[in-house]
Amino acid sequence: MTSNLSELDRSKRAEYLAQEIAKKFGDTSQIDTYRRICEAHDRQVVYRAYREASDVPLSKIKKSRSALFIYLIRKYEGKA
């Protein structure tokens, strides 16, 4: 029963963070993508990538804030 509660908590945290990212990036149409990312990756890695992608001025971003965010997650997990 404890694992069900912790899984529920994790799911709620992932949902909240996905919504926060989508709003901050102005990309609510991609909420499902952000949700999957938040569920699949370590929360600390997601927060770090989110904070860093949010801090970069738009003028310095080549594609999109979302693309930068995904790149940073891959980089921090050694997949970039």
C-alpha cells in the first residue's frame, strides 16, 4: 500500500511540474510531452534543466525553450 501512495505522490508531482513547465515555456499544447518527461526522469534533473532553460534569454535560444530543456535533460543524464 505504501508503494501505491508513493507512486500517486510521484504522479501528482510530475503532473504539477509538467503544468508549470508548459505555462512557463508558453507551450501548453505539449503538456503530455512534459508529463512523460517528468515521469521518466529524475526530479532533480528535470528541475535543473527547467531552471536553466527558463533563465536563458529568448534571444540566445536557437530553436525553442522546449528544445533547450530536452537537450539539457539528455546532457545531465549523459545521453547528449
